[in-house]
Amino acid sequence: MLILRCFAAITLCLCTLASAGPNKLNVLFIAADDMNCDLSVYGHSQVKTPHLERLAKMGVRFDNAYCQQPLCGPSRASVMTGLRPDTLDMHTLHHDMRIKNPDVVTMGQLFQQHGYYSYRSGKIYHYGNPSMIGTDANDDPATWNERSNPAGIDKTRESEIINHGPNKTLGISMATWDPVSRDEEHTDGMVASDVIAQIDKHADSGQPFFLAAGFFNPHCPYVAPKRYFDMYPLNQITMQDLDSAKADLADVPPMAIQRDTKNWPYYFSDITEEEARRCKQAYYACNTFVDAQVGRLLDALERRKLLDKTVIVFWSDHGYFLGEKGLWYKRKAFERSARMPLIVAAPGLSQGSHSTKPVELLDLYPTLAELCGLKAPEALEGESLVPLLRDPSSDSWTKPAVTQIWHSRDAWGYSIRTERWRYTEWLRGEAGRELYDHQTDPEEITNLADRAEHASLIAELSAQLEPYFNLGPNKLPNPVVAGNSHLKQLATGMTFTEGPVWLPKENTLVFSDIPASKLMAWSETDKALSTYLEESHQTNGNLLDLDGNLLSCRHGARDLVKTDLTTGDVEILATTTDGTKRFNSPNDVAVKSDGTLWFTDPPWGLKGREKDLDLRGIYRRDPDGSIHLVSDQLAMPNGIVFSPDEKTLYVADTGGHPKFSADNMKDAPAQVYLFDVLPDNSLKMRTGKILPVRSDGMCVDVKGNVYTTTHTGVEVFDPECQPIGIIATPEGAANACFGSKDYRTLYITARKSLYSIRMKHRGHIVKAKAK
């Protein structure tokens, strides 16, 4: 009963502090970058972190805390929104949180809504290091009232940093520097000074604060003042024996380390063990440097008598490998990559305690909201840690921690951590499984997943993991891509590529470089790029007709032409329908087996000649040369292709354009429309079968699957418009076609580059019907 009364008293005190206007709890939110748990506060006596030990005595150290994805961008977005990377649809360093989630309420926004002053200095959302230091980088302005972007000598004198590897980019490197310098000359020292100034500014204002100190260390390049390096004599830095390291990986699924084996060991090519040792020394020095800045922040709170009025959180975005298993860096499902330090000190709650319960970074958002008496958004996917801040060993906490790895759309995994076990599935088990017993194997040396005696445990853990899979089409293995096939960049350096067409007699792909007004040729025989035609009049779409002639929609000449590939003779097939009005910019063409040609005419490129906007629509050219408008229902008709049975016509509409579309179509959405092709070659739009995709070009395979190019790559749908998957390209995609001797290679034009990927099914080839 006494214990219950104590808990009740603590709860009453907490609620009083949180709800009373003048007594709202402040928040000091301290983030490190790429920091693992090699810290004295976590029992690693070599790495000196006295100030984190001091903080741990004030609160709870979470011994099993895990990130949602061991990569800066998605992990940090997840922390600040309380949502998993799958929910945010963020898995890379590409900064599109607000684009994909425009209405999300971030942690800083919530505090602002309740009268708090929200401030950031340094890195909270993703920043390239050191490339983006001193800028707003990928920050979210709505999160803060004010923000600061200091830049110290680690940025302004980065030419003095020693890069041990051949890679030129310091942001992904094994690079060190130990200048004789003061803490405040470095970016992280400046970050601490900025936040200390805000503590002093708001100490007596009566306005509660949410202050975020985002330290860049120990992220590479590993730069800190020399005195921190001197704490770690190089002869005391040890590395794992590489023979035993390689043995550790013998039972691991290949996908688990596919990013690491090319230059194994140490991830980067030609790194010696001695250079790796120096980097590990530097990493330790950077950890102690960050610890010193934490000490300065704690001193400022103590000096202003705010320690009993402030919730203090210290966290890192994920863990880090330093040569263990011969690995370096992050982006792995192993414990050392997924686990990171997390310490929370809250007035009136547990002090000097530690918890072994598995927790997640996204639990911080609901925790801080509860501690400060704020109503959190209902959509949050974490759980408040307050029960563990009251009782770090509480049996009521049963939630596991889930971390996901994203290499590509065809290579990803999910890992679940309980108090005893780590279990990982790659491609839902199709590409392998891992099981480690942390009670007997904390370094995850022996993978138990194939042991028959653990079959029931694996089934149980797999069932626990199942609810966390959130797989959209872009995360599913694409069943139309050939096994072990990967996207290949064949050529680059163009301006904007379009209109690919396969020439079987020449074993060559021809495609357009529109701004250069050239047709380019990629030879599959010579594996070489050349110019096929010097002047193409900005050709957009290309196709072969039933006789093997090249059909081209020429954007610049505003016509459709046929080129005899034997003689080079060019015949204009369509420029107008009635002899007076010209086409705007014929875009793409399809051929039907009865010899009819079908092409689209969107109002592209008419700036300065809007009065010429006359013939927008889908057109058919019959064998006798007559041209017919078959549909004017689309605002921007673009890519066009027939189903293999020619009963369906797919047409991409890139949506209404305020200047070029008709008044009733200025707000038309981007769609792919399906038309029934009637016996008389007229069209009837099919209702209920419209794809909400902003597409450009299209092609089909022999199974009737539709390949439509978008800003993410090539999206694939089955004949009934159900999504199959995405073939992602770094530059999006403008058009695609099938080629090679068996028509199983998909060629993709994507802005400046040409790509290819091997498919399971052949592309559909149009042949004339027997007469």
C-alpha cells in the first residue's frame, strides 16, 4: 500500500507540474549522430563519458533502445513525427517528409501549439555532414520558432581533414582530423553555446521551452579537438581479427550484408587495419567531445536552477559498426547498427536507474507529450515511456522494438527485438532469416534460424513481426522482374531522354535526346552509345510500324513522320486534319495490327503561341491516310499503348495545365485512362478502371501487364489495373520499351540516363493480322 501511495504522489506531482501554466516542464532534446553504445555510461570503460553518466544518475538509461531504420533521414523523421518510416513512406536520405505528409504535426509543432518556444541548433532532421553544415539543409521550418546553423572549423577548414580511403565524399568516409583547437571553434561546440544562450534567455521569461541541440559528431568525418584524441592512445585501440570476423558472417543471409561485401572489410576499398584503427580512435574521441558539450548544457541548466523543471533527453539516431565482423558504418539489422544510447531524465521520476525493456525512438514523442501534459496526435505509433520512467522493470511493458532495413525495393528486411531475442526476416523470409539469442550471444555470432529446435520460436516471432509489415507496391518484390536482375545504367550525359524503340535488325536501341534534337543509339553488340540522327526535330515518341519503318512524333516539327530505315527517306504522315489547323506537338504513337496508327497530341511547348492550341486529343490515322479525332476527353494526352488483344487502349493524361488546357480541363487530374476499342475503331472510356498515376510513356508485356513511367520509375500494373510493383530509377522515368533478341529486356529513358533491366516476360510485339 505504501508503494501505491508513493506512485500516486509522484503522479499527482507530475500532473501538477505539467498542467499549471507557469510551471510547465521544459524540454532539452539532445541528439548525437551515428553514436553507438561504446560509452562508459553503457559499461564500455574505455570510452570516457562522465557527463552522460551524470545525466543517467538523474534519470533512466535505456539499455535496449532501437531506431526504426538505421539511416539518418528516415530515423530522424520518425523520431520527430512519432511515425514509422513505412507510414511516412521515407526510406532514403531524400527529403520529402512534407511532400508526402503535408499535414503531419511534428514534435516541435505540438509544443508550439501549447505555448512553448521551439528552437533548434545543429542537426535534428537529416543534414549532410559536412556538406550541409551551416545551412538549413533538410530541416522542417514548421517544427521551430527559430533555428540556428553554426559552422565551425570542421566545415570551414575541411580541406585539412585526412581521408584515408579513395572515396572523395567526406559524408561517407573514413576520415579524421585532430586540430589543436577549442571546443567552441567546432560546430558542435557552437551548437552547445547557441542552446546555452537560449537557456539563459528563457530562464526567467516564464515561457516554457523545447530546445533541441543537434550534434553532428561522431558522424564521419571524425573531427574533434586534439586533447580528446590524446585520451585514446592508438596502441590501446583494438580491432577484431579478420579471420574470426569473416567466420561471424558465414551463416548470415547474403542480403543482410549486401552493401558491405564489395569492399569487405571496413566497407570502403583499400582501407588498412591501421587506418581503421585510427578512425576508431577518432570515433571514440568524438564521443567524448560530444559528452563534454552535454556537460556544458547540464551546467547551464544547473546554473539557472532549471534541472528540476526540465525533461532532458539524450539520443542518437542509430548505432554504428567499428570493424566488428569486419563491418563499418550503419544500415544493417544487427544489434550494433539498430541499437543506440537513450537516456531520459524527468523531474519526480526514477533516478539512477536502467531499463532492459526494448523501446523505440518513436516512443519519445508520446513520452514528452505526456510528461508535459500535452495532447498528442492520435496517429502516433509509439507508446509513452512514462511507465518505465516510473518503474524501469515494469512487467506491464511488453511491446517489442522493430527496426527495418531498406537497401532497395527488391532488398529489405524487418527485425524484431524482444528482451532476449533478435529475429530478422529478409523479404518476409524469402531471402533468409536470422535469429540470435542475446542471453548467450550478445555479439550475434551464431545465427540460429535454421535450427529445428527453434522452429516454434521463429513462428512465434514471425507472427509478432507480421503486424509491422506495411508494404505498398514500391516495397514488394516485382514478380515481372527476372530473378537476380538489377537495374543497369547503360549510358548517361544526355539532356532529357525519351522515345525508346528497339531495332531488331541492328540489335540496337534508338532513343531521343529531346533538347539536343538528336536520336541516340545504344548498341547491344558493342555496348556503346553513338548518335543515330543529328537532327530529329525534338522527337518525343518512336515506334516501328508493321513494315519495320520508324515512326516518330516530332515535337519541334509538330508532325508524325515515317522513316524508311533502309533508304533514309522521310514521309510526313500527319501535320493537320483539315489542312488549316496544325497539331500542337504529337507526343507518342501506337500501332494496331490492322495497320492503323494511333497518336496523342497534347498542348505541350506552346508558350508564346497559345493561339495555336487547336487539336488536342487522341488521333487515328487509317491506312488510306485519313486522320480521325477519336477522343478529346483528356487534358494532356501523352503515352499510348494497346493491350495484347487490342481490345483496350491505355492512354496517359498528365493532367490539366492552367495555360494550355481548355477551360473545363484546367483542373483535370493526372491519370492513366482505359478505353474500350470498338469494332469500328472508335473508343469508349471505361469507367471504374482509371489509374491515378502521373505517367508519361507506356508499354505492355505478353501477359498484358502495363508498364507506365512516372517520377519514381516504372510502375507496373496487371491487366485489371492492380499494382504489381515499381522498378525504381534514380531519375524517375520518361518512357520505356522492350527489346533484346528475345524482347525480355526493358529499356528505360530517365532524364539524363538510359537504363535496362531483365524481365520475366517478353514485351508484346504487334504483328499484322492475316488478310
